Amino acid sequence: MAKKKAPQEGKKFDNPNVMGLHAEVLEQPITETLELNYMPYAMSVIVSRAIPEIDGFKPSHRKLLYTMYQMKLLGGARTKSANVVGQTMKLNPHGDAAIYDTMVRLSRGYGALLHPFVDSKGNFGKVYSRDMAWAASRYTEVRLDAICGELFRDIDQDTVDFVDNYDGKMKEPTLLPTTFPNVLVSANQGIAVGMASNLCGFNLGEVCDTTIAYLKDPECDLMATLKGPDLPTGGELIYDEKALGEIYRTGRGSFKVRSKWRYLKSENLIEIYEIPYSTTSEAIMDKVAELIKAGKIKEIADMRDETDLSGLKLTIDLKRGTDPDKLMAKLFRSTPLMDSQSCNFNILIAGMPRVMGVREILEEWTAWRMDCVRRRVYHEMKKKEGKLHLLKGLRRILLDIDRAIAIIRETEEDAEVVPNLMIGFGIDQIQAEYVADIRLRNINKEYILKRTQEVEALEGEIADLQATVNDPKRIRKIITKELTEVKKKYAQPRRTDIVYEHMLEEEPQEDETPDYPVNLFLSREGYLKKITPQSLRMASDQKYKEGDGPFLQWEATNRDELLVFTDKQQCYKTRLSEFDDSKASVLGDYLPTKLAMEAEEKVLWACIPGDYSGQLLFFFENGKVARVELSAYQTQTRRKKLTGAYSDKSPLVSALLLREDLEMAVYSSDGRCMIFHTAALAPKTTRTTQGVNVMALKPKRVVTNAKPLADTPIVNLSRYRARSLPIAGALLREEDRGETQMSLLEPEEQ
């Protein structure tokens, strides 16, 4: 076994001249490369870039807002965006373009947040437009919005930790002490390595009410106060209590939002003025144009984007006689005018990503906020204790002011003043420094008496603050008061209206596929022809490829579905309307190509399921028969392929669509036959069931065919009937043989 080289050992390149330089390559196992090179990068993206934390911000947001706070832009005049971007680079070294993009998303002009943090002036683009570019940072101006006062109110009172920036020359906060659950109010999205986060926004007033209710009762009904997501672009939320309950419980799921529109009868046009947050006006226009071009929508004369300074507006001119409600119902089904918004509440908690439901988020936020308030109260208490300590020293001086003046006057060296006061009055160095710094004019009894009268009030305040630090109920009361104030100052009406299912007036989806009778012909090689009765009457002689021939035929309608089973245990679902009408004189559509089957996949059998009542019988070479409910192949969505359509334990010989029980004849390769009644088989809902053994086979013998007894020439019925299953069957007599039996395995004999 070769000795493994240490990673630090170098190995010369075989080609000594690479780009004109001598290169040396270090050998390193791939596992070590992942551990030393890739994993630190992945963790950096997760922890320091893409996933928001409990304050609702990513590091890029926090660095930008804190820089603007340090620039005195909270309540001050606006400054050029380029100025802010340059200052932010002291904390965020990712480049000016990335910083400005972050600023744009937080701005009022862009409109991506319910409560923007940046009060902007100038062109900042729009969240609902894919192509509308924002102006360069040298043209726009910004300052912090008023709501940022709730982010920085306590930041100077030791409520959060501060760390060094990337070069160690500045300090920055690890979190912003938000007085409300911004993590639930501000929409946020991020893609990390191996995980992502997608937080939808909720109404500030509803979030404050829900948090207050949670503080009073952690088991409160969240849906009673938190009605549903509230999106910056408005629209109408299709209320699905089960789906929202799942999002609230697990932090994952999706909900539907549709556009708001109005019909102007005088001009016969529709105006769309609010769209889902997850799409753009350009995406909607492109999809509508695609549908018009494909001929699927014929009611629209023209569509244009009339968005201006007053806001979004997409205008649809209607053709005469068009019902606007039916058209919009069709557009909601076919375009992003109604879209799904996915949720993935993945948040960093103490540096670890966690997907949490709303209750868990509130639990973590209240625990963190209680710690912030406790630290703030403790910080305030310590300041008052320091002041009390100084006043107690001053009160000691009050006993003998003349003596204090004499000590200071008689002390020869300045450095000895403080020590002499400490000795003379029994006070500590801090108190002595305070006394020594009192101005000469203030060394009078009246001044000192006024100051020392604060001692009792301070002692009462400190005791109250200490009680607050030690009492979680009082802290929760403080948080509740702050939440009430935030709601009163900043809450806004919901932008996204809630539409309950019983309020929906959508027309049932109409199947516009023409419906007429057709005849289907499937050949052994897999060619399918759909022929109308009129065409069939004109020419009924079917054309087949050389070596091919008839296999199955049905009478159906153009709207029927077709199930096609293949030799790879797959079922392809298609509609007959997807096949063109043909004639008997053509070969027809080759199903493996038409249905995009896998390479070398062959058609074994097909059927028209109708209303999916009844069962399918699958006959296998090993003598087993599976009876599967046809409803097992019915799907809510229009899936085109089902894997695991039947058991793969033995090759499929024959299949039958069973509407009612009957007798079946089963043939084996050693010339035997047995007859059994299908009522002896219990239906299964599992498609891949192996079935029941009905024919006992000798070694190297297999089932070759199976067909309804009524379709066979068998005369001596009692000879072959089974009294119990399985049986070996009886050798076929000459009079019972009839013509050569058809089989999936031997198409050339059919």
C-alpha cells in the first residue's frame, strides 16, 4: 500500500512551464479539501450572509442601517446614497454595488417592505417590475425612516453585544434591539449553501397584538389575531385555513395570492392595479402574450403596461361581448395573476439555522427581547447606583465642609488631595475624585443639601429597577407596553385583503376541448389511430407496417383519457384530444415517440379508464394475477407518467379492464388451461401488488395468455374450472383449442 503524502509536501508539475512560470502543486485528499476549503465557505454563507437572525436582519442589512445611524441620519437631513455606501464599506467589504442593492431593497421607493427602513428620494425602481432599473447611488438621497427609532432606541444601553469589524478598527452590533418582532413583519429571502430562507411579511398591528397575546398566554390561538400574511404589493390572499395552519405550525408551506382588478364598463377594459408579491408585471405580460399567440385566449384585443408615478396599472382591452369575470377566472388559472407564495421560516438562533413555526419564532423573540430589556434595566440600575455612590460620599462631606476645604488647602501636592480626602472622611477614591472636582462656588451647604436630597429617591428607584431585573412578569409588562406604543405609532391597515373560499365567485373551469365520438385502433407495435365514425365509414381497411397488425380497438370520445402500460412497469396518461384525427390509410401516431417514452421502452397494453370505476387485472408469467382498483391510477394533477404501475416481480403477460366479475381462461406454455372466476380475487389499492397465485406451474413453465371465457372456443368447461386456487389446470383437448391463442409475449402469432 502506497504511503500517503502529507498535504504540505509539494510535488512538481510535469509541465514545468505554466503561463511562463514554474508551478508547484500540493497534493491534498478531497475530504481534506472539503473540510479545510469548502466547509468554512459554506458556514460563512449560512451564518454571515444569507440567513436572517432573530432581529429580522441579515448582516448586510444590519451593517448598512447601523452605519446610517452613526451618520446621524435618523431624524436628520438626507444625504447622497453614495456617501452612505462609502461609509458602510468600513463594516461591509463586499463592494459598493452589493451595498447599494441592499439599500434599494430596504428603501421606501422600491416598495419591497411593508415598513421600509430607508426614507428615499429619487428613482429606486419597483419591486413589481423586472426591468425597471434604479438610478445610480450618486443621484439618489436617503435617510433613516422614523420606524428605525424602534431599532436603535436601546442600542447605547448595553442591550446587545458589540464585536470588532473585519479590520478591528470599529465596533458593530451583533443584533439590533428591535422593540417589535421585525422578523415577522419584514419579508426576507436568502439562499445559502444547502439551505434557504423565505420569510413572508405580516401586518405590524397584527404581529404586535399576537405577541402581546402570546406574552399573556403562550398557548393562545395565533390565527385569532394573526389573520394571514400581508404583502407589500397588496393583492388578495386566498384564505386556506389548513394551509395557513400548517405554515404557522411548521414554518413551511405556501399560500395563494391573486391580483386586484376593476372593470371599466364605459371603456370595456380591465385595469389590474395590484399583483402578487412573487411575480412581476413583465412576467404577467409575457404569459398573456404567449396564451394569445397560442390561441388559448381570444377575448383580449390589446394589453399594455400603463404604470406611472401613481402606481402599477396593467390595462386589458376586451373584445365586444366578453364577460370580464370569466376572462379573469381564466387568467387567474393560466397566468401569474394568481401565484403561490412559498414559506420557509429558516432563522439563525445562536448561530444555528432552525426552521420554526410562528409560535416558536415568538418564543425565541420574546426570550431574546426579555434579555435585551433586562440588560437595559440593569444598565440603568448600575448608572443610578454609581450616582448614588457619589452622593453618599458628598453627604459625608456635608458633615464638615470646613474640614474638607482645609484638607484641600493644606495639601501641598495635587496628587495628595484625593488620598487625604479619603483618609479624612473615610470615603473611596471615586467619591474623593468627585468631591475634589466640585467647583469652589458649589462648596456651600445649600448646594450639597440639594444634591444629597436625591439619595432617598435614587435608592427607591434602584430598588424598583432591581425588582424589575429579577421579575420576568415585570419585564413582559414593559415589552407589552412598548408593543402597544409601536402599534399606535406605526401600524397601518392591511394591504393584502383576505378572500375566503365562500366569497370566491369563480366560474367552474370549462373544458374547451371539442367532444365528439371517435374510434381508436392500437397496433401490436404501438401505433395509435384516432378515426371519426364518418371517416371510418368511408374507408375501413386499416393500414399497418410490415410485420405489424391489429391489437386493441375502442369506441370513445375525444375528451377521454388513455392509459398506456409499458414493459418498464410505467403507465403513461394522455388525452385523446392530444392526438390528431387520422384515417385508416395512415400508420397513426407512434406512442413511444408521442408520449416521450424511455429508450427501448415498449407498449404492452392500453385502456380507456372513463370515470375510473372498476379494476384492472394483471396476469404474470409466474401464474399470479393482481386485481388493482382503477382509481389507484387517478391523480388530482395532470401527471403524464406514473412509475410502479404494476408489479415487477414477473413479466406481464396480459391485462384486462374489469367492469364486472366474469370467468377468465388462463393458458400455460405446456398446453394446459384453467378457468377461474374473478370474484375469487380481492381488489387491492396498491398498484405494485404481486397478486394471488391462480395457476400452479411446473418448473420452466410460464403463463402464455389469459382472456375472458366468453372469447374462447372452449367447449368442455367443467374440465378446466378451478374448485380452489391455485391449480395446475388440464391439458387442452383438440376441440377446445380453436385458433392459436394471442399473447403479449408472442405478437407474431396474433
